[in-house]
Amino acid sequence: MSPERWRRVDELFHSALERGPAERAAFLTEACAGDEALRREVEKLIAAHEKDGSFIDSPAYADTELLVDRQAVLTSGQSLGPYKVINLLGRGGMGEVYLAQDSRLSRKVALKLLHSELTIDQDRLRRFRQEAHAASALNHPNILTVYEIGQADSIHFIATEYVEGQTLRERMSDTRMKLREVLDVAIQGASALAAAHQAGIVHRDIKPENIMVRTDGYVKALDFGLAKLTEQGGTGDLEEPTASLVKTGAGIVMGTINYMSPEQAEARRVDHRTDIFSLGVVLYEMLTGKRPFGGKSAIDTLHSIINEEPRPAIELNSQLPPEVMDILAKAMAKAPGERYRHAGDFELDLRRLKRAVETNSLPSSQVKAGAIIKPRGWRATSMLAALGALLILGVAVAGWMLNRSRRQPVSEAASAPLGRVTLAPITVDQGYEGEPTFSPDGQTIAYVSDRTGNFEIFLKQVTGGPDINLTNNPADDMQPSFSPDGKQIAFVSSRSGEYNCLCFFLYGTEQPLMGGAIWVMPAFGGSPRRIVESGTFPSWSSDGSSIIYSSGPWHGQKIYRVPSIGGNPEEIPIKSQGAPYLAYPSYSPDRRWIAFEANNTVFIVSSKGGEPQKIVKGKHPVWGADSGAIFYSNVEAGKNYSLWQLPFSSAEGKASGNPSPLTVGRGYDSQATVSRDGKLIAYAALDVSLNIESLPFDAETPRNMGAPQPVTSGSDRIYFHSISPDGMSSVYDSHRGASSYIWRVDRGSAPVQLTSDPNFDDSDPDWSPDGRNIVFFREASRGEQGTIGIWVMAADGANPQLLIKEAGAPRWMPGGGAFVYQSFADGQIYIYDLASKSSRRITNEEGIYGIGVPSPEGKWLVYHSIAAGNVDVRAIPIEGGESRIVVDTRRQEFHPFVSPSGKWVYYTLDHGNIYRVPGPAQNWRKAQPEKVTNFPETGLFLEDAHTSRDGHQLVYSRRRTTSDIWVMNLGT
Amino acid sequence: MSVTSSPPHEVTQLLVAWSNGDKAALDRLMPLVYTELRRLAHHYMSRERPGHTLQTTALVNEAYLRLVDQDQMRWENRAHFFGIAARLMREILVDHARSRQAVKRGGGQYMLSLSKVDRLASRPDVNLIALDEALRRLEAIDPQKGRIVELRYFGGLRIEETAEVLGISPATVKRDWSMARAWLRSEIGEE
């Protein structure tokens, strides 16, 4: 395009945009004066400009998502002291909150974990304990009962009464609050404060997040005394000034400051009247839907609290009785001396007002008790559907959970209340049971299980009964899909040799998803027939005439349609440029649309193809029975991969309401299937563990000398580990919760935690050849700079010390006087000599990938490289010399190590079985890799395989996926 | 062990020299900044914990704080620094996207590397490689618009900051940005 023409396009683009859509056509006709190419160019730009959705709107880095949410510290079923965790309710500023069962009293409790940084100061912790107990001991109906403030496994927690309901924050943003309800909440809040103040307890952090509204309307004030733990500076005594609670950055983030009193904002001395002010702010917000004080920054907000009078509430809600203005003025006076002297007076005024409203005897008296308070500016949503489901499950809809998206107005469909909802597992085996598909009558489910040792498709009645193996074939069979008439099942199989492992970052747990040929079999016995040579995720059209599926390489996947009786596949032309994969395509029941997943996002596209539209962030979409909803797994941070439902308008081809949750995410809830009447939803809840196993072995022959023995067990996630020189103990990193620590296990004993500093995450330990020391990688758990590096400690965990900053992957040299490591500054591998405290560089090349391991005689270093695109194994003399490629099969070779004799280099192929090639003692002779382990490939995933020093134990961390299928009955 | 960053005064002097018209200073400056940004990016991409999202501006700010002696700097030097950083960030990110795309194996079988080190994969909403190529075409037609996209999208700069770096008015930046964005979007047929 010539510069002149470009300038012309630029001009017309802006001129056209300045005009309304209606005038543009006429404008362009005139301006382009018959130059159709010019006109098309400008129209193309305008269309792109006006397209919905984001495009390079946030910086590249912000687009680059760095994985999923931090995992919860505790998982369901885990115990903390006497409390058995049922599920995560949510995360607050202080820490996670769980629903748990108290095993001693068999009652449900809310278990709030306290972030470790809040509990470092013992003195402060003691005062918090005192005050929280004192408030709870008042036994006031509006103060949440604290059962216990305790500590178990170095975790501090508060166990409290468990309240079924919402926080006031949730309540306000959910549906409109009527005046009577607002007054009710405020009265109960004031009553709680009055009792606490009388006992000398000041809350200091009254805000909607700290007020629970029970489903029966009862109000419970939470977290008395907790502010003591969070104050910066000062001793927290009443006589002392309270410093600002605000601290940004990596430390404690206290959430909102909008409810602070002026004296708090100015860091002056506070007393009980600070709570009266804060409750006044809460009342103002309930009445108007707006916060009285706010600003662009924390400083602006503080300034506004100290200096500015809020806008009169009546201006924001003209239906308010003028009398309420007096109450607000008395609660929110800047000077404490001008406020209500006692919370009891506040309560009394509120009660009088309420009575006057109810009896219609207000002096101003135009107001009805049913006057509706406008919801907050950011739109109301309804949770009724989810509430119905969750309450019957006995799951608290506490305020911390389910931060719902508030992007769209609520639709009728989404807010229709549900009747009885039940939820039950239909499989309970160990191992993998997933990928359920309903028969059309909802009576039967076909699903995949690995209980026979490979993946097979089973059939089961929803009401119970035996599991019938439908495939019974040595090959893997997966991804079943029932035909709409219930007579056939389409599935993916490796039985004719096609097998391509599409390993997705599924659920953040690297769940491999197999691709293969697509077959169709009679649902109740008979021979299957192959209809497509290569594909994944087959799904039927509602008339049973065709099957759609996705196929093709990473970054080149396409969606195809094939007649269900077999025939030529036809590509559905979808503009999906750049998507690495297209997964789970399915027709809407009315066949107008296809939903699919790409880039962790649910898209829809016309069933004829064309331009897809983003529908919602999520995975694995499936259609509701009447095309009126899409179910998916929510992958947003904090949503726990729970199952969500999005109302959908097929006529308009877009979402017709807000997404709402169906589950709370016991595991990774996904792979939903909906019965044709829409009443039953089945899904898989996945969980993943990685544990160490030891295989008796001879690294020279190589000969397996027995069955693998577990070294660790349970729900642990271990990535790196090291065996002691005597072969009797292991150290490992446990990534069980949000943090990782180093643990040690001696054979036959219980594991012992070696590191536990909450400020650090520790991983990748290596045991010194003399058995005395352990080097490991340590990083600050909240991303602070400067503390990342290699540390050393005694083998019992004593005396940890920093050795090298900005470096990782330490591995001891055989003599024990030095170790090799990777520097993060240049990515090269160095050797560090302990005696001289000096480092020397070994490698000098691009693409080194993490770990380097010295050979047992100390002459060679073997390491990974990604310089050639895949992961290959290389070696270099430690004393200097050229590096060489040891093995490169164009696949991924991980975790190389050299056998004790130096004759062999072992490695793990694609995280699966272990292979070997000739090593330095055979002068790196070229030979075909030899497979030395014979684990079944089905679902196999090994990490950090290596041998004991004598070569007689092969140790590795092995992933196991457990998954069960649950059925949710949405009732009538 | 002596792996240290470049001393702050070196980068500072080069920046001052460059903004005073010494073109050669830029050639010496780029590798220093590049090394630091790569190091930081590598650090974040390989070590950042789940749940964190990183902003370019944070990264560039961090590089700036580490590399530059702030007491000696004027605002316009800081703007220059951000200008350089945006170009380098683009290289780093597009390189990263390319190397990720390359990690797959042949024979019709594809696999994403699954090592722990690699668990922290990036999944850009936008195909960076396609965007980079389209941006090259835009730069050929209209260098200023290309530069604006680079600063805004890869450098994470706001409108005002972009205007500062380029020495043009915020209104012009805004106008050019909307045109450039629309053109790129239609060019790469985004979704």
C-alpha cells in the first residue's frame, strides 16, 4: 500500500468512527467515490475495531498466563488436629477457610487458617486469642462462636461455628436488599458491637466481609480480635495508636480500607467508637449501594475518610426516609465525640426507625417498608440455582467462596430456583474413572476406567449394579460418547496401532489425553467398527447422523464431521488461527452451534463453521439438554476447577446470563455429561498424587529384581528426591499444599519434616555422599528477591545456610567436596568447591535445561538441553572439553544419570519408561536405546528417576491420577 | 561465584550519553539491558509460582531499578529506557513463543514437554508469532504506529508514557493505537 493510500485509509477510518453507525455507509460511499477497494479496507478496519472481546488490550505479559491458582493448603479428607476437612470454602485476606468436621463432637465447623506471617509474633497471637475467646464467651446471638484457636502441624487455625449463609458483601451484590432487611442487619450488627464493647472488646475491622447473614436472616459478626494480628506496628493495645492497616506488595494485604474510621485513617488512638463509624459506613452502603468514601488510590481513600463528607444518602436513593439521614450522621461523624456514645444507642435508633417504617408512622411517612434498595452499581446476580444445590449438599455458601462473575445482567433462566438436588459418586475405585457419557434415558453411564491395567470403557446403571467392561481389549479405549438413540457408543482406541499421545496441560496436572482411531460400537455388545483413522473427542449430532471430533497436530488442529455410518470426514472451516489445540467439540442439541475448547476458553461457532466467539473462560464445554445452557469447568483463579453453568441463547448465539457454579470443586470437576431431560449431570472429579517408589535393580545388567516398593504414600506431590548413601532413607520435596518443604523418610518409619520455614519454599534436595548434609533449592515463598538460591543443611534438617544466590539444581560430586548447579544468571552449569568457596563454569552453550548430574567417578556431567527443540541428553567433561549429544530420539529424554561402572547412561523417555545407551566407559559407543523398565504405558508418568549409589535401587516419583464419577440430580 | 549484574553507573552513563546524542551508546546499552531482562524473564518464567501473573511493567521496572542509578536520572532517560525495554521484551516474548512451538516431536505425534521445569507454560491469548509478523508488516508501512504497538503491548506502557517516549501527544498515540490495533486484528484474523 502506498503511503498516500495508507494515510487516506487512516483518515477515513477515524472520520467514519466519528459518525454514528447509521451515517457511516453514506459517508463512505461519498468519501470513497467508487473506489471499492478503499472502502472495503476501511470497512474491514471498522469491523475489527468494533469487534467485542479483548485484543492486545493488556500487555503481552499479562496475556501470558502463568498457570493455575495456588492449591489449597489442605485437601478434602485431610485432617488438621481433630478436624477433618470436607472442602475449601474460600480464601480471605487472612488465609484459607475450610468446611470441616470436628471428629470429637461430630459437628461441622468453619476452619480458618491463619497466614503464617500473622502468627510470627507470639505476643500478638496471645492477645488475639484472648480477645477472640472473650468475644465468643459473651454468647451473644450475633457474635460468631469461636470453638478453638489452635495449632496443628505448624498451622495456626481458628475453628468457629459454621454458618450457612452469605457474607453481607455477597448479600449486597446478590439481590436487592429491602429497607427492612437493611435495618435488620444493622440492628443486629449494632447489638453485637454493644455487647462486645461492654466487655471492653473493640472489633476495629467492621466491614461487609466480616458480617455473615445466615439463610434465616440472623446476622453474625466475625473475627473479633483478628485486627490485632494484622496491625502494623504498635502493640495493639487500646491505649496505643493504631497504625494504618495498609501494606501493599508481597506482605499482608488487608483488603479494603474503605470502612476505616478517620482516627484509624490518621493512625490515631482508637476506641469502641471506631466500630460505630465503620458500621455506619456499612449501613450507608446497604442503603445506597455505594461506599461513602473512596478514591483512586489508598491515599485518596484515606484522605476522603478524614476530610470529606459523603454524598447525602438520599440523593443516591430517593426512596429513603429522611430519618435515616440523622442516624447516618450520628454514626459517621468525623469526631468520635460527636458520634453515638454507645453502639446500644445506635441500635435503639435503628429499632425505632424500623418500627416506624413497619407501622407506617414515620414523620416523613411516604415510605413503605418494602421500598427496594438499589443494588450496587456493579449489577446484581442470582445464586439461587447454586444455593439450592449447595445447601442440600450441606455445603456452606459462605462469603469467601464463589466470587462470581458480574459481567452480564441476570437472566430468568439462571435465577430459577431448583428443587431438591442430590449428589453421589457412582464409582469409588482407586485409580482413574472418568469421561462419563449418559445414555439418552439417563439410566446408564458409559465411562473409562483403568482398573484392568489399561483404559477400558465400562457401562454402569446410575442406580447401581455391576460395571460391565464393554471394550475388554489389550489396547486403550477412551472418550466414549453415547449416540442419541442410545444404541451405539463412539470412542477412541489405540487397538489398530494408531496412538498419538496428546499431552495437554489439562487441569494443570498434565493429564495425558490419548488420540487414536475413532470407532463406533453397539452399546450393549457387538463388534466395533472403525470410522476415522485419527481423532479425539468424538461427539454425536442430536439426530445421530454424524459425529464431530478434532484431529491434527498441536497448533494445527481442526474440527471434522464424519457420517456416523462412516465415510469421508469433512472439515468444519473454523478460523482458529493461533489456537494450540481444539478440544471437546460438540453440537448444540438444536444443531445450530458447535461448542469447543481452545486455550482454556470455551468458544462457540456456527455448526457450518466460520468465526468462533469466545463464550467464557473455561474447559470442556458440554451442552445442556435444550441448547439453553453450556456446562464447563471454571479455570479462573480461586474457582477450583468447579463445574459451572452458563445460560445460553441459541437464537442470539450468545450467553444469556451469568455463569453460576454447580459444584465447589472436590477435585478437578470436569468432563460433564447431561441427561437428555436435563435433570442429571455426571462429571469426573480428578485428583493427582506423586509418590516415590523403589525398584530392586541392577544398573549394569540391567535386571529387575522384584516389584516396586512404595517409599512414600498418600496424597503427596513429590517432584525431586534423593536417596541416602546407605540406601535406607530418602529426602524429598513435598508440594502438598501451597508451599513446598523438604521431608525425610527412613525406611520403615514415618516421614519427618526437615524444613518448615513459612517464608520459604524448598525443593530439589540432594544427599551428600558422606550422608551428613543435604543441599537444596530455596526460594522466598512470596516472590521476594534476593533470597532465592542453593542452601545446605545437616541431614536432620539442622542449621540451614545459604551457599549460592540465584542458582538451583544442586547435585553433589562423588567426593562430596563440591557440587554442580545451574546459575540463573546465565543458565550455565557450574561447579562449586566448598573448601575454596569458589565456582567454576562447566558448560558454555544455549538451551541448557535445568539439572546436570555428575557421573559416579566424577569425570562427566550429563544434562538436558532444549537447544534442538526437543529435550535431549548431552554430556561434557567436568574438567573441560567439548560437549556431546548422548541421545536424541527427537522425543523428550529426561533425568539422565550414569551407572556406577560408567558404562551406561539412563534416561526417562517422555516421562514414561526408562531407557539406556552406552556411556563414557564404553567410549559413548552409538547404539539403539535399550528399554530397561517395563511399566505399562497407560497413564504412566515418572519424574526424577535415578539409582542408589550402589546401583541396586531404581527410585523415581510416580504420578497416580485418581478420579471418580459423580452424578448430580437436579430434581424437579 | 561472581555472577553479578552490570553496575548501575555503567547503564546510567550510557543512557545519559545516548539521550545526549551519542548514538553508539545505544549499541552498548542494548545488550546490557537485554541480558538483564532475559535473566529476569527466565527467572520469572521458570521459577514463578502458580497463580502469579506478571506484568511487563513490573519486569521492566525491576530491571530499571537494578540497572540504573536513579539519583542521576532524569525522567526522559527513564522514558528512553522503557522504549528500549519494550523492543527487547518483544524479542524475548516472541522467542519464547517460538521455542515453545518448537518443542514438539515429529511423525504426526505431538507432545508438550511435561517436566516440572516446564509446568509453568505460557498460553498467550494472542498468537505472538503471528502478531509479531503482522507488526513487522505494519512497521514497514507506518513505523510510528508499529512503535506505539510495541511500547503499549510489549512494553506495557500507558498512553501517556508512550507519548512521553515518542515525544508526541497522548491524543495522537490514542488515535494511532486504535487504527493500529484494528489493522493488526484484521490482519491476523484473530479468532
